[in-house]
Amino acid sequence: MQWSHTTWDELPEKIVNASEAAILPIGATEQHGPHMACGMDYVLADILCRAVAEKTNVPMLPTMPYGCSIGHSQRWPGTLAVSPITLINLMKDLGDWAYHSGIRRLFIVNTHVTNAAPLRCALEMLRAEHDDMMVAVFNSAHISPRVKQFHHADGDDWHANDAETSLMLATAPDMVRLHKLKIADDPDRTDGMVFSHPVNRTSLNGVTGKPSIATAEKGAEWFDWMVEDLSALIVQGMQEKPPLARSYFDKFSH
């Protein structure tokens, strides 16, 4: 179900069989503390969406490895960020081209927290331009209550924490430097803050949370939850229709 491994004459049948749906994963390339490789977000997006695509038979577009990571500052090397406006326009362009290939249900799966606002803007633009296209943005840490709970267990302003480290230990262990786990912990300092501060002002090493308590066993169970819960949302979306059959461009009349 990989879009990039499919020929143009194979795509129409796959798209029709998937209720004209496609999955578009997006992550980021950014510092993830001293113990984890910089590609963690997009590696998770890719692995998660591959599993969901196979489970649901919905085509998966190539994974976006760059995101809006400008809040990580230039304090630590490794971050390769795009601006919010660039990300909005890029996702709008990709959505337009997916539409012209026959996609009418686009599921954007995001594994990097601060991609959320630009992705919402792209959603607004796509649904306004394409009257018969439905777009959903799923932020992976919030796809269900149980998934949200384990992501936020060691801090609301989490990053490279127990959850992310455990997920990588289970699915891509080469991303984690085990000998650095014990020195990587850094607490959430944002409780009660009015402003949203960049990471250079909230973390000593780019981490927020407790990667030292991460295990592959927890990560395997949590990853299974994510696949199960995201698949359920996508299957539900494959059947969904708008509550009212009224064009975006209809004028009101009595």
C-alpha cells in the first residue's frame, strides 16, 4: 500500500478500493536530546503509518521528514526546520496533487507537536478549494485517551521522554543510545506558565521527561495501541459522509 511503490495505472483501483482515501504521514528532523537520533519523529510517522496502511488497505503517501521545528532553537545541532508558512503551502500543494489523483479522503498523520497549527491551516485551505474532499489531521499523541495518557505521563510539555524513547526501543532500537539514558532526564519546567517558551528556555539538554525509565516492552504495547486506535479512526473515516449535502459554494436562499 505504498504510493511510491505503485505505478500510475495501479493507483486508481487501489484508491477506489480504499474509499478514495490516502494516508499522508509527516514528522520532523530535530534534536531529540543526547540519547536519541534526530529523525525520531519521521521514523515513527513512517513505521506507524506503514502498519496502519497494511491493516486498513489505505494507500500511504511518502513520509514527510521535515516539519515546523523552529521552537527547538539553534542551541543544539541536528534540527532541520521549515517555517509555518512553508509547511502550510507544502501540505496544500501535496493535497492538491493527491486530489487530482483521485483522493477524496485525506488522513494527515502528524508525529511532531508543533506541526499541528500549520497542518490545520492547510486543512482549511484544502477543504475550501475542493468541495468534495474531506481532510483530517491526526496528532499521533492524541489519537485516543490511552495514547494521550502515556505520552503525557512524565510531563505535559514532553519531548524525547519515556513515551518516545520506549516507542523507538520497540520499533527502531538503533535510534536510541542506551548508555546515555540515565543522564538524559530533564523535568517539565512549564507548569503554570502563561507564555509558550522555546525549548532553549525550558530544557537543559533538549529533553523534557524521563527517558531513563523507557523500555522496549512498554514501547511495543504502546505502539500496538497506536496502530489499533489510528486504524479504527481511519476505518471510521472511510465510511463518513458530510452531515449535509450542500456545496461550500452554494449561496443561501429562502
